[in-house]
Amino acid sequence: MAAESARLPGLVEEFVAGEVDSKAADVTEGVKAGNFTILELVEALGLSLTSSQPQTRGRGVQLLSQVLQECYSGLSEKEVEVLIAFYENRLKDHYAITPHVLRGLKALVKSTALPPGSAVSILKSLFQDIHVQSLMVAQRSCVYNMLISLMESREGELKGLGPDFVYGFVQAVDGERDPRNLLLAFQIARNIIHRGYDLSQFTEELFEVMSCYFPIDFTPPPNNPHGIAEEDLILALRAVLTGTPRFAEFLLPLIIEKLDSDVQNAKVDSLQTLAACGPVYGHRELADFLPGLWSSIRREVFQTASERVESAGLAALTSLSACLSRSVLTSDSEDPLQVFLELVLKDCKHHLCEPDLKLVWPSAKLLQAACGASYRSSLLITATVLPALLDEYSSRAQCAQRRTLLEVLHGFVQPTPSSLSAEGEESVLLPFQKSLCSAVFSALSESSAGLQITAIKVLITLGEQPGLLSESEVETAVDHLTKLILEEDDAQVSLAVAECAGSLSRLHPSSFTSRLIPRLKDEIFSEPMVLRDDSAPSKTRQRCVSALASVSTLPGLVQETAPVLLQVLSSAQRGSNSFSLEEVTSVCHSLQRIANRAQGAEEIGKFFHDVIIPQLLGLALQAALQSQRSSDLSSALTQETVLSALVPVISSVCAALQTDLAAQTAAQFVSLFLDGETSFLPENTYPSQIQLLKSEFESWSQSQLVCLLMACVCSFPHNHINSELYQVEIPEIDRLLGQLEDLSCTSTHPFSYTSAAKCFAGLINKRAAGQALDAALEKTLKRIRETLDCESSAQRVQAFTLLVWVAKALLLRYHPLSTALSDKIFSLLRDPELGSRAADSLSLLMSDSSDVLNRSCHADVRIMYRQRFFTENSDKLVQGFNSAEQEKKSVYLKALSHIVNNLPRQVQLTELPPLLPLLLEALLCPDDAVQLSVLSCLQPVLQDPPPALSSQLEALFSRLLSLTSSSAMNVRIAALRCIHALSRLPEHTVLPFRARVLRVLASPLDDKKRLVRKEAVSARGEWFLLGSPGGR
Amino acid sequence: MSVTAARLENSNPLIFHRAAERLITTEEQDEHLPDPIDDREIFDLIRSINDPEHPLSLEELNVVEQVRVNVNDQESTVSVEFTPTIPHCSMATLIGLSIKVKLLRSLPDRFKIDVHITPGTHASEDAVNKQLADKERVAAALENSQLLEVVNQCLSNRTL
């Protein structure tokens, strides 16, 4: 111990006289370890602190401050008191010493042992002896930090200083320019305002010293070393300026003045600052400035070309109106809100009556902004505006004008969260409910599609607010919708009608069951009377069918609509030829849309399970048996397109079924397909010897039903029961897998063997890992290998299809065998018969398949399997490419482009650079499909190009430019899009190519295809703007 | 927007609805059928040009209309009439120039392009038409970097 403390004078000497900076750390270590005390340090410093040389005194203080910085927490109150007295005194010393003194003080004020009264005395000496703005950046920051710590720990004492504290701060901060220090200063000012410090006569001074930075215009230095963005400063300053109503008299005139500025950012900042005042101010602060503020806001919104300025202006108006809405009304004074809104109405209302002119829109937006501020303001505005708009609407005859008026009206009937009527208040729209409805209904019977769509939007909005539509009005609305469904063939209108029917049916189902659904049913089953032109009746039917799906929002409605759709399928099955294949498919799509709703509604799922699915399956089976008996009587339900459309119906229901129903369904399906068990199907008239999974070619109409089996058994959810993952048990899974394997390997009907392979893969993907799975896999893979290796085999394509699907199933779940399978696929790239199929199969492996092995049918899909596949295999591909003979190379390029194309964008960016030369090579490959695939993966990359691209630009440009005269139109279009994207690269990199691009793009301007010309025009237009004044 | 610093000449102009996007037909998607350049195609080229002073397109201000566009693909001629919003509009030459430049950049050079004011809709119709028809004056105007800047702004997709 003694030995340790004996070292101290030596260390001090080396630091002070020897100027060895590292000794400070040694001393600090010593103090921390308890080897010597601060008192001993001061004693050791003794002479240096009192030296007549400022240099020496400086070093002495520096050492002490540096040690204190680390060790302030261990000081006693007495020590702190003595040290503070010393430091306060040193503030008067030579300027060279001041930085060290400030550091020491900064450390001391953080001490919890700070004696009472010392905060005040420190501040007094600080404000008295130091001129803050003549200090360096770091020392100024020291001062601000000291103020912040003292405000945290000694608030009471600082408040005792009264306005002197504010005055001292104002003096200290006046002229600050460094952004880091400004953030600190803004924080102090905010504390002063929010924590109730006494501003009294210095309110204006504090405002002045802060507001001189408004509006902030700050561009951070390159690379932004301090990490301060302009937005940080803006928000910090805004919090100060809008912090107290006492600034109102200074701030509001300043805002009005800054709004006159030509700088757009200044306008936006001013408007946003004004909006921030709203919640803090009362109407008294605003009163004198309202006319000025209003005319500025109006001018900005009327004249601006910028959406930012407009939305900031509207938000400011909402905020002002909300503020005035809070004022308490007294009997003798006028209502400030009413006075203000009258001003707004006076300037805007008359523009609403000129629906052809430009200002109708900004006026409507302003009024809507004020209207949405509060219940009271919406009451005042709608009372004046709605009658005027409704009058104007009925006096105008032109559809375009009526549409504008109705569009404006729509903005007023849409409530905002703050204008919603509270409990006990009635909707502001109630008085106008009758006339609003009649305006909407009159618009619905007009012939203009635009007007109809707008009317439908208003109807939706009215329908969503309780009490605005009476029973009879709902019925009229439903009749209008029915009429539109039956008669209107505009796609846009149909979309709007579907949305409206969906929204209204949720709230008023009874009108739909009693009126709309029966009417549509009649229409669907009415025989087409006269063939006006052959597509018209079919389109009406399809609209009816799709409308049935749109209104199936509640279980009660589903029970009405789904049987109608089923009836269509059953009459199509019976072979009454009145339903076309297209119509039957669209019925399936509608059933699917309804089935999707089972996700959120158990009742719908149960209804499908009990009624719809058995009937569907029965119909499909009858159709299959029938067509086998007599091949000329083939019903729509044996067609591949129809069956494929039924797959998602069954799969989305099964994906949403509860555990017990799911198990029941699984058992029914499996026993039907394995054993021909038909007892659960309706109208049980089936032969007893059904074998659906047999592969004789004549029975393809039966074997293809395996796609329905897939839809069922591959879609069941996992359920968590008592935190155990519970899977729906598929009965007799091994026998099932065996039969599926047989079917997929031996069938000659492509749809049958592909569906069987998918079903097999879907089951494998979900099957629990373990011996059973491994054994099943081993058996199947052996068979696949043997078939593939036998080059004369007729079933190589089937085996390959099964291989690809199993590979996908295993890849998704990260099964260890998946690498072997993908290697097998890669080796087949050289196969003369299967090479091209193998390349295309990579697209299947990497993309989501729509009916099986995806997340919505609860497959086991690990995240980032695509990246993993890419990282594991891209090298193999590149090697394969390099070693392949010239005519085989394109297969590899095709495979590569499929993989890269399906990678997530982020991965593309990082992985692409090493592959770029290869992809550029692929652009030279004569195969259109390869070119197209590469172009479509290049285009998104070019939006945000990796640096590696810049060295390849020359090659890229020449390939792309030559592809603009390709013989395939899609290639020309894709190439032009890439060239368009290239114009957004940094100017200096692409400017050298400008003349060449413009010259070459002149010829696609005269392309024979319009779609190509369109791309050429937009690309060439952008390239003209590049490097040209006013362009880019 | 450097031009709007002063007060707008016509602060509350008539606004027209935009036509819907052209629907893509099956013929257009067929590799082999040629699609001739038609009026609508030319109109689609110029309708989205920005007005020099309003944040609106020439179509919304009804300065250009499809009926006032005539193209003959066989003879390689295009004629466009445009209608200034007010008869004393000082922007007429600029608007005409923008239309002309847009067509020059977007059409194959076999076309003879004629851009002029709808007869009877502008006070100094003849003077403006003459300027727009004079190849050398158009070329000279585009040498002027300030003019070119305004024209380019009219032709660029607004990003405000």
C-alpha cells in the first residue's frame, strides 16, 4: 500500500512535467483500486496547481479532471464541496486552462454527493465567468451537458434561481451553430418549457434565441459522421417552439411569414409546425391570427403543385379546427369555431358549385379537412355543404359534373376517427339521409360507368354507418345491385358492385337471401333465349356466379349460395349442355372464394364438410364412371381444367377444418380411393368394384381423380394441442403411398401421373421423420433410379416427374436426402431426352406451387430454402456449364436463369455479381425462353444495380441493344424495359452510352407491334432527359 | 417549378376527366399481326405532357383531345391541334413546342409532324403556328438551355 502511494508523485511528475499522457490512466487505475485517494492526488499535484506557469497549471488541472471523470462516484460530500470551490475559482484562470476546468466540473455535477447550494453557485460562476460561444465545440457541449445533468438532479435548486437561469441559458446558447450542440440546446429549452421553469420577462428572449433556427436548413456532411439528420433537428426544434402557448404571439406571425417563402421545405415545415401547435394552444392564442393563417393555408392548398405541401396544409387546417372545437362556449361570446369555419366556408363553398373547374378539388379537400376535425365541426360544415352539393347535383344533368359532385360528396360522408359521433349523439348525416340515398339511387340508374362507380362507393360508406340506411332503402339498394349484376358488363363497375354487395351483405343479410340470391339463381338457370351475340348470356351468367361468391360473407348466406353453385355443377354433370366449360370453371372459382372464407368461420367449414364436399366428390365420381361407360358422353366434370379448379375448393376447406372433422374427412377420402368405399357419398348408386388408383389407360377419367385426393390429404393443418404438434393422421399411409407411387410411375395419362406424384410429395413432405419415412423413400427412389437409368424405358418421363416432386418435398423441409435428389436432377441436364425438362424443373423447384407444397396448405416449408439451394448448387451449375459441349451449354444457362429468377431480391443483389458474366453470356444464347428469363431477372436488379455491374456496362448495353430487334416480341419488350431501367443509373456511368442508345432506339419506335413501340417510347424519352437541363 | 413563382395567369381552369388506359387486345399480343399507328396511340403520347404552370396534364386541361389528332401511318403524316385554355395564354408556344418535341422523340423519323393551334382559339395563332412549323426555329429553341429545361420538365414524369 505504502509502496503504491509512493509511486504517485512520480506518476504526477511524469504527466505534468514529462507530458506523458498515458500516466493519467495509471493514476485513475490507482484511485479506482484504492491505492491512493483523491486527497493524496491533490496533495501530490500541489505545486503544479499553484505554479505560476499557465502551462503547468493546465497539466495539473487536466490530470485531476481526467481522474475525476472516472472516479466521481466515490467522492464524499466534503470532497466534492472543496473540489467545486477550487474549480469555480479556476474558471477565472487563464483561457488555456478553461477546457480542463469544464471537464472537471462536468464530472463533479454528476456526483450524487453534490452538496446543496453548489448547483446554484456553479451556474452563477459559469454564467458570470465564461463566454460560452467563444469556447470550442467540445467545451460548449460540456457546458450544455452540465446544464442537462443539473436539470435532472437539482431541479428544485435551479428553479430557485428564477428567471436568471433562463437568462443565463439564453446568453450561453445565443449563436450556437454546431448541430450536435443544437440538439442538446433544444433539449434544455424543451426541459425549461415542460418542467415549469420561470420564464417571466425572458419568454421572448428564449423564443428569439430558438426561433432564429426556424425553418431548419441542414445538409449533413458527406457520410454523415455524427449521424444527425435534418429531420432530427426539425423535430427537436418543433418540440421547443410548439411547447408552450406563451410562444403563440411570436410563433404564429413567424409561421405566416415563412409560408410566404419560395422554398418548399420551409413551407412544409411551417405548416407542420402549425399543425403541432393545435393540441397545445387554446382558441385565445389563435384568435388574432386566424384570418392570416387561413389565407396562407388556402393560398398554399389552392396553388401548390406539391402533394407534400397540400397534405401539410390540410393537416394544419384540421389541427386548427380541432383546437377551436375544444373551446368552451359561453352564452355571451360567439363561438370561435363557428366564426372560423364561416371564414373557410365563405372562401371554399362557392367553388364546390363549379364542378368543371380546377379549384373544386382543393376546396373540397380543405372543407373535408376542417369537417373531419371534430364532431362539432362536421356538424357545422355538413349543415351548409351537403344541402348545397345535393342541390347542385340535382340541377346538373351532365354525367361528368354529377360524378365530380358525388365524388366530393363521398369525401363528406366518410367519418374520420375524431369526427365520429359519440354515445348519444346522432350521426351528422341523419338529416340528409333521404336525399343522399335518392342521389345515390339516381346515379346508379345512369348509364355512365364512372358515375355508377362513384355512387357505389358512397353507398358502401353510407351502409357502413349504422342507422343511415332504412330497411326499405337497403332493399332498393339490393335491387339496384341486382340490376347492375344482370345488365352492366363494365369490368370496373362489376368490381365495385362485388365490393358493395360484400359489404352490405354482412350487415343486411336478409335482403340478400330474399331478393338478390333467388333472382340470380333464376338468371343462371334460365335457358339462353335468343343468341343476340354469342358471348352476352354467358357473361351475364358468369357475373351472377361471381356475385354469389361476393355476397357469401356469412354462414347463413353461404347455405343459400353454395347449393345454387352446386346445382350448376350437377346439371352440367347430367349433360344438359346449356353450361359451357368456361361457365363451369367459373362456378368452381366462385366455390373456391366461398371456401376461402372457411378460414375465419368454423360454421362454413362444417357446412362444406357435411354437404358440399361429399356432393362435389359424388358428382366427379359419377362423371368419371359415366365417361368410362360411353366415351362420347363426357361431361364437363371430367375435364382437366374443371378438376384443377375444384382442387383449391377442397384444399382450402381442408386447410381450415378442425381436428376431428379433418380426421373424419381424411378417413373418408382414403377409404374411397383405396377400397372404393362410397357410403358417405350422396345418391349411393355406385358399383361396388371401384378402383380409382389403377393405371390402365382406359380408366384415366377415374385415375385423374387423384388430384382431389391430393387436395384433401395434403392440406390438413397442424394443430397445437397442449403445446404438442398434432398432425391429422392419414390412415393406411403406407398402402396409400405405394399405390400413388405405382400410379405415378406407370400411368400414361400426364394429368394423372403428375397429380399422383404431387400427392405423393405432399404426403412425404408432412410425414414425421424416422424409419418409416426413410424406408418408404428408399423404396421409391430405388425404383425411380432404375427406371431413369434404363434408357429404353417408356416410363422415364413419369419417373422423372416423380423425382422432381419428391425432390421439392424434401428440399422444402431440409431433408438430408434432398441434396442427392437435386444432384440427380443436375446430372440429367446432360441427358439427351430429359435435359430440357430438367432445366425447366428447376423453376418448379424454386417457385411456389399453387395447389400443393405451399404454406397455405400447411406444408413443412423452411425459411430461406431458396437461398440454401442456390448456395449449395450454383457452383455445380457453373462447373457443369464450363465442362459441357457447346450445344448443351444453353440448358445450363436456362437452369441458372430459373434459379436466379426465383431468388429473393436481396439475395439476387449479393449473389449476382459473380454470375453476371454467365448471365451476359446467356443473353447471347439463341433460345428465346432463356433470353426472356435472364432479362426478367436482370430488370429488377437494374433498378438498384450492384457495383460489379459498372465494369460490365459495355457488354450489357451491346447485348440489350441488339435484343431490341429480336424476333420475339416479349424479348424486345423485356430488353427495352432493361434499357429504360439503365437510364436511372448514376449519370456519369451511363452518359457515354446516350448517343448510341438514342440512335438504336429510333428503330423500335417503328416496330410493328404497339406494345413494343410503347416501351421504346418511354425508354427513349427517359434517355433524352438524361444529362439534359431540366431532365435528370 | 421555376415558372410558377409569379401568380398564375388562369388560376381556376376547367378540368376534364382523363380517358381510361388503352385496353390491350389479343391482336396486340399476337406476334405476327402488325398494329398500325393510330390516333389513339398518338394521343397517348401527348396526353400526359405536364402543363407548364399547373400540376395537371394537357388532357386534364383539354388542351389536347383525341379528336384533334390525325395520323396517317401509310403516308407518314401526323397532325395535332391544341387548344390553349385562354385566348391570351402566354404559354401557347411553349405548350406547342413540348408537343412537337415529344412527337419528334417518340415517332420514327419517316413521319412529317405538324403541330398547330386549333383555329380561332388564340389571339396570336398565326405567329405561334409559324414558329412551330419552322424547323430551324424549333431547333434553335432547343439550343437555348432555359427553354429546353422547361420543355424537359413538361415531358418528365412528375416526381414531386
